[in-house]
Amino acid sequence: MSSRNRLLTIELILVLCAPLVAQQPTAPRASGGPFVALYNPRFIPAAQADYLKDSDRVVGVSARGVSKAFPPWVMAFHHVIQDRLADMPIVATW
């Protein structure tokens, strides 16, 4: 498989797999902060993400055999998402 085909496959997987379900933060908000960070978001299988269209964009991350997709509207609200890919902590920001 060529590098280009591999990248296209990863993009397709990110669009179709593991979209984020918007939720309330599980950690307390810092007083006076302009936004509410999202900690350890929950994900659902792509087959259950009937609110996403094939043309919707997501911010995708992939490492250590784990891929996740964050919809821009969730990132725009929270601005900072703290999560994990396998055992590796990550921070996604918009």
C-alpha cells in the first residue's frame, strides 16, 4: 500500500470511526476561565454516529494503534481536550 493510499485510508477511518459525543466536563473548571476543558471524553462506534455526515470534518489523532476523531464544534466549545491514546496522554486544542 502506498503512503498516499495509507493516508487516505486513515482519513476515512477517522471520519467514520470513533466520533466524539459531546458531554459535560468531568473535571472542575478553573475559576474565571473563558472556556470549559473536556477531560477523558467518551467515544462511540462510527456505526452509531448517525449525527455525522460523510462530508463532516473532524480533527483526527492516531498513535499506538488507537485513532480518535474530535468534531470541530466540540473543540470550538471546549478549546482544550485532554485524553489518552492507549497509554499516552494527549492534549488536543482548537
